Amino acid sequence: MSSMSPVNAGKISAPEHWETVNRVVFPMADQDLTMPLYAIEWTRPHLTDQVFDPRVDKRRVDLTNMNKSGFQRLMNESVTARPQTNGGDVFSVDSRRSITVYPGRHISLCTFFNAFPAGYWRRWTRVDAVRFTALARGKGSVTLFRSTGRGLFSPVSTVEVDSLDRATTVAVTMPMTGLVDGGYFWFDAQAGPHDELTVEDAEWDVPRSARTATRDGDTTLSITITTFNRAPYCHNQLKAIAADTDLRMRLDTIYCVDQGTDLVQDQPGFADTARTLGKQLTYLRQANLGGSGGYSRGMYETLQAGSSDYVQLLDDDAISEPEAILRAVQFADYTRKPTIVGGGMLHLDNRTILYTQGERFNRRTWWYGNTMDLEYNHDFAASPLRDSPERHRRIDTDFNGWWMCLIPVAIIREIGLALPVFIKFDDTEYSLRAREHGYPTVCLPGVAVWHQAWHDKDPARTWEEYFFQRNRWICALLHARKPSRRFMFEMLYGDVNVGLKLIYSALKLRHMGLRDIMRGPAYIVDSMPGKLAEVRKAREGFADSTDITDLETLPEPRYDSRPAPQPQNPKDITRDGVRAVLKALLSRRDGTKDKQPDTVITAKDAVLWDSFTGVGSALVTAPDGNSVAWRRRNPKLFRKGFREGVMLARRMMRNWSRLSEEYRAYDMASVKVWERIFKNVSGR
């Protein structure tokens, strides 16, 4: 590769002032678990036909007519050299901001946390140029790259380094062109054959003249963490923030809203953490108002204090990358209009896997899903960013989960706080509300937390099903003056789905949710403090809600397990589903008095309704693997629940316009409503 100028990567007039918005950082803990998100061993690029020719995606694969050479080509395409997980014999991390490449080795920084998301800056800000700077010492080269939204990439500039005794400054300015569909900037570093190459203090700067934040100096943020009996996790979050001096320079205070009985302030070492943070920690206790109540308290306190430009909502049981919080703030400082800046969710137990980078919302079904057909759970250890062209597209989103979400105070002041709905759909509704006021939500790459994934959770098997059902349709009433024809189907589909899986407690909670909606917004607000206890009580007494931890007390099932479901096309699945519902409605097979379960159904298979086809009763493992429930088929209960579901859904649809007006007029998320809730629960 020929050496190109380190300065003139494009015809750009040099701005007078630059601001650092992305620092290249490296993990100092858990490197074996997270390193592919920061730096990887360089491998020869491998891009498939679909990157170069979009017509490939329109061609149907005919496996029956594939010859041997075609099959071999298919197999060869799937065999790709993968970077090592930690690159231990390729490079070493010297510090948070420094990395050393071993002699003759080559690394790439086209990674989730260290590639600069240029396509997002091109779309949402006025920035027209980005400057890369770093200090390099040793022998080798630093090469700047850029990609397009198609995932095609090319070198921009190569800087040769030959300086063993002192650090050499690398500086490259890159124009923000060719990025409408997406694209990244990044650098690779290659050491000489006999010498190491160290790169430190690498960062991406933008012209400060493009900044839209109105404050003269640096903007500041408050952080809101709401917690309920997850004291050790929450304390770890506080310690991580306390240890990051760069973040604390922009921090007003952390509102730690403790709603539990196992208090964060009682954790070993909390006094030291509080002493370190000083005035940057505001510890608040209140009754358990769920996530919406905890986050709204932090929003409310921030408004009252009047000193912060942003509120960062952060989950208590997540692990943060503090640099990601700073990046969200620095991006928000440059957006064309006030913008909610969200972060992705990485798996806490498989840390290189990205669950999602923002989601879309379907207003016909009133449910969310993945964006641009990008699959959930992308593993950057197996498929690095550089070799995942679909991940270079800019992903536009409708909302962002509140595991990590930065909200400008200006938006809160205009549209209010979270809905007072305890948990579920508060984050979705907030972004929909903001969008209606002209404020977008952007889930920015390089911004994320590690959070417990959903594979060990199933809301239908807990009290959460009530809040999912109720809040989903409250959200719909607030944002859909006329219901979609699909809404009634969705209500009934949810009923039969839990009914076919013999979760009759969920059926009861779903109907309870619809009834409560029709009692009006005043009831929803007034029931805020004590509704959880009522929901828990309503769920008691069902076979599916009775957890059994001692398996020795249970009889052996008639057969060990169900056969694995066979692959089907969508039409066959729909057909079999209709048959299963009809059979369940007409069946006389009653498992309520079974002395012996038919089978065992694992937690993984329990999410599939067809796992229960033909089963009278079964031992079903809980998602967390700590217990089982002896679910029993009860056809009378299913028929009764189905009739009630039809009745309630029809009633909801008939009264939709009236209810929608009532909920809109009540202004549930206003500061005034929340002040009343806070006053009621505090007894003042």
C-alpha cells in the first residue's frame, strides 16, 4: 500500500477549534470477555457477492439443482478466518488509552466501541469533517480507513512511523462525504517486522463551530439509576462512574433512586463511594414505583435543580462503559435538534454479543421488532464489524430501551416525564411521544451497556404480563386515535398463545389489564403505588404460578421429553395454530387431576405453543432454571378465558375513540401528576 499524506485526506479548510467527541479506549478488566469489541487481530478482508451486487439478494437458492462446484463455492464462502478472541500474542493493552502491537503483527480498530460512526454524525449533525489524532511510538504504520453504508471500505491515508525514542503525532482530517447510507471511520496499526508499535491517546475530533448546544461552556448531565433490591449491582455502577474522571468532569449528580428493602447505602464500601462522589451523588429513597417511577423521580429532580442539560437513564443491573456515556453527551451537543440518544444492549453473560442496536415500532400490530431486517444477537467475536457489511448501514430507530438512554432536559421540559405505569412500555411510549413533538431517537454505535439478556426471562410466567398487556394498549390509546383492524387480533392472539401453553394465570392478568384500562386514566394513576401487590395476589393459586424447587416431591413423567419441533413454513405454522386453538376449545382432555405428568418441557421449548400440543400436564422448567411448574390442561378455564377475551377486546374497540380522548386529556406524564404521586407515597 502506498503511503498517502497524513494531513490532506480531502480538500478541507482547517477549522480553528476542534473538540474531541470519541476517545479510543480499551478495557482494563474482563479483557478475555470483551476485547473483540475494542481491538482485533487483522485478517485478510472477506466480502461476499451481496456487498458488490445487490441483485444477489433477489435470487432464490435452488439446492436441488446445485452442482458440486456450486456447493464447494458455497462452503468456501462460509470458511472465513476469524480474529482471535483476545489477541494475546498479537497486541497488549498498556492502559485505558494505549495499545502496543507486537513485531510483525497487525491489528484493526474497526470494532463496535472504537470505530467512529461517521454515517450517524453525517445524518444527525452539521459536522462536515472529522480529524483523527494519535501518538505513535516504535516502527510500523497507522492506516486510516472509511466504509460506506454497503460495507465497502478503502484506505484514506497511511502514516509511516519510525520513532523508537519519542512519540510521533499522527493527524488525518477526513471529509464527511459518501456517508448518506451509513459508514464508519477507523484505523489499523501494523508493527514493523522487528519492532513494536505503540498507539496511544487516539481520538476523533469535530469542528466546534458545528456545535448546536447553547451553553457557552461544556454541557453537563445528571444520571438517574433506579434500583429495587439489586444493591450490589447498583453499587458497582456507582463505583464505575466514580472512577472515571473524564465523565465526572461533565457530571452534575447521580440520582440513585432506591425503592427497595435491600438498600444500596448498606453495601460494604458504600460510604467510601459516597465520599468519593461527594456532591455528585444524591441518594433518594421512595416507595417502589417501578422503573417509570424511579426514572421519573430522577427527571423531576433534574428539572427542579435546573443545572443539567441532559438526564442519562441507566439500569441498575447493567455494566457500563463510562466512555459510552460521554459519547452520548458529546453527540447530543451536535445534533441538529434536541435528540434522545440511546445505547445498544450487549449480553451480560456473552459480552461480545449485541442484542440490539435500536428497534422499530409497528403501528399496525402495536409491537416492536428489529430494524432493517438485522437479526438480534450479533456476535462481534464471530463476525467482526469490518466483516459484517450489513452493520455498516445507518440504522434508524423509533425508540431505545431504558437500559441506557440520554434525554435532553429541553425535551423533558416540553413533553413531561415517563408514564406512571410502573414498568413496561414506558420507554417505548416516551420516544413515540417525543417523535410527535419533532424529537428523534438515535441509537448510536459505540454507545452501549452490558445487560442481562431476555433468554432467562418470560413475562408471561410472571406478574409482568399484566403490565405488558395494560401498558401496551394505554400506549396505543395515547398515540392512535383510531385503532388498527389488527389490534383486536393482537389482543386475542396473546390470549390464545398463553392459553395453549397452559399459563392460565397470564390469561387472568391480561384480562385484568384490559379492565383496568377501561376504568380510565385517573384509576391508572391512583393505583400506581399498590397495583403490584394486587397483581401478585391475582396470580396466586394457579398450577402454572406454583413454583416447585424440590423435584424429589414430584412423580416421574410418563416419557422424558417432547420431540423437537420440525421446521415449517409460515403458512403451515398458521394452519397448525388455528387447528390447535379449535382443538383446545373443543377438547375434553383435562389434566387438573393427573397423578403423573405426561412429560418434561425445558425452559427453552416452553416458549413454543406447539410444545404443549397433545399434553395433558407437564413439568415445565422456569426460565432461570431454579424451579419447575406442573402445568395442567384445563379446557373449561381456557374456554371461559377465550370468551372473556373476545368480550373485552370488542368492548375496547367499541370505546376506543372515547378512551383515547380521555387518556390524551388527562396528561398522565405531566410534572403535576407526578408531584401528586410522589406526595401520596411519601405521606406528606
